[in-house]
Amino acid sequence: MREELQKYFYALTSVARALRSIGVDFELIGSMVLPVGYGMYWDVHDVDLFVIGESPFMNPDKFEELAGRNDWDVGTSAFGNMYMEVLAGDSMIRVDLMENALDVYIPSKLLEDSLAAAVGEDKIKVMRVEGLIVLKAREATDEAEEFLEELNERLGDSSIRLDKKKILSFINEYPSDERKSLRHRIEMAGIYLD
């Protein structure tokens, strides 16, 4: 994997080990899914972990203490999610701790249907690319639209084959009034589901 991603891998495994040490389960979501779960180089800017069975929003002290023990800074994103900043070499890498709160909603089916990826000696649960596509469509931002368009182009040159039935199944996990727009955004990026 390209050298510039090593600091993100370091931040991921550092936070993963720390979360496990206090019994917190999690899954990797966001663009880091592509290099970790699929070996595809992607220009990432942070690490997104979906915390399972715990709530950083409802129980911030537990996570702030963990960060303090590791000399990590803690903050809150514009969406209200907690993040930790991990020093990796000469860079501060942000690791967002996401959960189903505020504007974030990930149905359990998208999380349960995951991959197990090796990162060094660590095993990390990773969201499938099909789930990532649906999450990006739900974001409904210009950045998410560009992400989907670039992903569609890059998938054409890779050995990764999308399971379009799985994408449709994941779309159907969202409320019925959101499904049409999710499908539309995915197909506008060139990922046709028929």
C-alpha cells in the first residue's frame, strides 16, 4: 500500500486496539474501506469507525478517558460525533467515532454484512463496498457525488465486482421515502442497478 496511507493505517490500528482494550466493538466505514478491505488506493483524509454497542455521544467520559490515556486529542464534529486525533509520524490523523445518532443512520444489515480484513497483525471489521456506496448516496453532498463518480470509474479498472442486488437490498433497509433518491444518486454516478 502506498506510503502516504501508512499514517492512516497506524491511526486505525492504534484506535482499534484501544477500543478493544475497553471492550468496545466497531466497524470501519468511510473511504478507508477501499484500501483496507479491497486493497484499492484511495486518497483518504480521516478514518471513520462506527461504534457498536456503546455511545460516545451518551457516554463521552469513557472515550475521553481512553483518549487521555493515549495522549490523543478529542473533539466533536459539526455533526455532533466525537473524534480522536492520533499523532502518526508528523501528522495528526482524525478518527471519527460514528454512531446512529443525530444525522447518522446506518441500518444494522449494512454493518452485519461486513468483511474481515488484516491490517498488520490486527483484524478489522470493514463495511462492504456496496454498503459504502449506499452511505455515500445518503450523504447527498457534492463531495459524496464526486466520490461515487470516481469510485465508479475506478471500479471499471479493478477486479472488484459489485453485487448490485446487495446494493438494492441495502437501499431497502432505509425508510421507503428515501429509497428512490438513494437509487437515483447512485445511478447518476454511473452505477446502474438494473
